Amino acid sequence: MSRKILPRVIAGAAVLALAAACGGGGGGEEEAAASSFSLQGCEPEEFITPHSNELCGGQILKFLFTGLVDFDKDSKPVNAMAESIESPDQKVWTIKIKSGWKFHNGDAVTAQSFADAWNYTAYGPNAMNNSYFMEKIEGYADLNPESGKPKTDKMSGLEVVDDTTLKVTLDAPFSQFPLVIGYSAFSPMPKVAFEDMKKFEEAPIGNGPYRMNGKWQHDREIKIKRYADYQGSEKGKVENIDYKIYSNLETAYNDLLAGNLDQSPIPPTRLSGAKAELGDQYFQAPTSQFSRLDFPMYDKRFQNKDLRHALSMAINRQEIIDKIFAGAHTPAKSLITPVVGGQRPDACKEYCDYNPTEAKKLYQKSGGLKGTLTLWYNSDGGHEEWMQAVANQLRANLGIKDIKLKQLQQAEYLPAQRAKKMDGPFRNSWVMDYPSMQNYLEPLYATGGSANRTFYSNKQVDKYIDQGNQKDTIEAGYPDYYKAEDQVLEDMPVIPLWFHNTQQARSDHIKNVRVDPFSVVVLTDIEIAD
């Protein structure tokens, strides 16, 4: 395999050290001849579809499993394993499933495969991160009660009519259900998964265009292989893919420049020179990713709304985007990204405007901040430079002298948030599970939302979201979602920062590299160029 080594001087010893840091090199000539490429990865927190809700695992699970619905290049829903999805009242849904599909172990994929997976996800004792996706299905509360033991392990709202028909009854009308079931938590699972889920997680057996090639090598790599008998339309073109796990994005990018990696995001610190350095091996794409700073609303120091507004108005988002991200992102003045229908570009109004004078007044009115201001971020995403820039702006504009940065690896970062261990604003981002305003509101800001890391709660917000969910069509729910968004922005449990375009690099060994709005590298599109 010949890869173009881009014009950057890296000492041989440094190259060897970097390769060792990621747990393996780029493979030999013999391996390359078998049609293969490698891409930057990160250590998954979880690696099964009921549990994984972050990109480190999702990047690969997306291609190990195929669900009922997928989304095209414009984020429009298209049937995948579903033959049809119909409802007379938006509450009772009949899903016809395509026949003839097989899991990678040869077992048939049937309606029961979906029902079993959804029940497992919903069952409280299993403690799956994605269980809340099932909460609108009738009988969910019997499997996942707020207190006490479950009454059953099967939702009454799931009925397997026959091998190719699944009937789903919801607690209330929900027009967006056909979008929701496009999320990976609704993927089917084979019977063998339920015999030993921990064992299954080490080498998941799916029904997607790629299959596992050996076990998950923790903190090192995940290898996958094209599934020759895949029944879907989006088949893999490359035989072997190596998802190389890095704890540092700079290391991954240096490996790409050295010819040891085929695809990687570009670290923020390298964006300014990336186009000149990479030439046509640089590309950019819009995504649904929304970055923000979350407040620990359980910390008394951050419960003053004027303080939260002051911190937001003291941040010059455009300056950070221009200086650190080479102008690639867009300042966020909404909680909803532009790729979602119905988004209002200026919902945040003055609270997201850079206004250091007004910010200083609000900060003084709030009584200021007592003690150290700690800003948290995950270490494996290239965030240090822009987080330092935020700290410098807060020092200059609000006079906060005692600011420090703290970092954790992603696998530790999310559990720390869930355990209420954050003692200052913490960096977070959201990539849509499905293209809906509801998906940017309910998980993040509804009381008890699965991704509500701030532990924010407002009954009025809950009411507006619920009203929007029950409208007859997606568009009819917009006014209620707008009310919910307005209230959240007034309360400001999070500081909106920017909407992302992704900047990526590839080697000249591969072509047709695309990142979708979910921030997933579309592995089935990639071809070998040489």
C-alpha cells in the first residue's frame, strides 16, 4: 500500500512513538492488498446499541447494525429494514419488516428480533442509557418504574403479529415516531446477545453492511469486515476497516500526516494551516453538532440566572471561531441546529450576543462568583485551546481571576457528569439522534431527560415539549417547541456556543470520504483510490 506522506517533517523516532501511542501501525503491504483503510477513533464508553449514546461507539455500531429507518444525505427518513410504517391515529403503529435478512451469525432478523431488543433496552434492571427512547411505548413504566421492582420484562405496547409484522402502541399520539425509530437504540438484536450481554459487547453481532473482525481491543482498535451477504442497498466497498483508538486528536492527525492513518478530524490547533498542508485531502461538511457549556445546576454557586447570562454574554464566540477554528463554525443563537426543520436562527436574542459591558453589569448584579471557576472538558477531542480562550475572555470581561481548566478522558467524563461531580461549567455537545426539534429539547432539558447533564428542571418546559409531541404532524408541534426553547434560554442552564462544520483529512489511499449530519464518517461510501 502506498500512501502519500504529506509535506510535514516528523522525526522517525517521533513517528514510532506516535504509532505506539495509538496501539498499532498502519498495517503491512500484505494486509493493504486485501482492500483496507484505517480511521481515527476513540474508546467507546459502551459498545451495544441499547447502551451507546456517544460517537466513539456510534461510529462503528452504525455499520454493524441496520434498523427500520435510515436517513439520506439531506437527513430525510428512508425505510431500511421497514417495508412500511403506518398509523391511523399516530398512536398505534403497524410496522411491516422486510423478509430474508440475516444477522452476521446466520440467524434470521424478524419482528421478534426488534421486540426483544426494545424490551431489553427498556427493562430497568439492565440500566441501559438508551432506555428512555422506549418510554413512549405503552407499558414502559411497568419495566422501568421510578421506584420499586419492575412488574414485567415485556412492554404491553409491543405485539409481534408474525415474523414480518410488529404492532406498536404508544401511550399518546406521537407524530415523530417514524423519525425516532431511526435511532440506533431501535436496532434488532440476535438471540445470542441476551445469553451474555457483556460477552456480546466485546464482539457485537449485527445485521449491517459490516461485521466484527475479532474482538474489541480496548484502548487500541476495533476491526470490522465487509458482510458479503448484506441485504441492504448501502453495501460496503472496502473489505477491512481498522478503527484505531486514540486518546489525543493531535496524535491521530500526526499519524495521518506520517502515512499511518487514512482518515482523521483536524484538531482545532491545526485548522489555520490545514488547507495549505493537505490540499485536496482536506474537506469540510456541515453537521448537526451543537457545542455548549453546561452549568451544574445542582451547585448553589450557579443558581443565579443573572450570573449565567453574564457568563454567556462575556464570551466572544466569533473571535474564538475565527482565531481557533479558522472561521469554520457558526455562532449559536439557538438550541436547535440549522440542519433541523423549523430552527429559528436568533432564538437566544441578547443572551447569546457578545456584550461585555452588559455582562459586567449582570455579573455585579448577581453578586459574582465565590471561589475558583473551574472549566471542564474531555481531553480526547482537541478542546484545550478554545477552552483556554473562553477562560481568558471571562478573566478580561468579568474580572474573574481564579479560573482553572480540568480535563477527563471521554470514558470518565460522561459518568462524572451523571454522578454530579462537576463543580463548574463543563463542555458538552449534542449530535442529533434523529432530525427533529424535539430531539434537541426533550433529552437535554426536560426533567429527568436522559442527556440532561445539568439536572435542570422546569415544569413549564416539560409541558410545552409534551404538547408539541402530541400534535398531529411534526410541523404542528413547532409553536410549542418554540415556547420550550424560549423558556430554556431565559433560564440558561447551558451557554450555546457554536454550530459545527467538521473539518476532516484523508490520505490519498481512499476517496469518496463523507461525514453525514450526525457526524458519522460514512464507511460504506469510501473506496480505495490506489
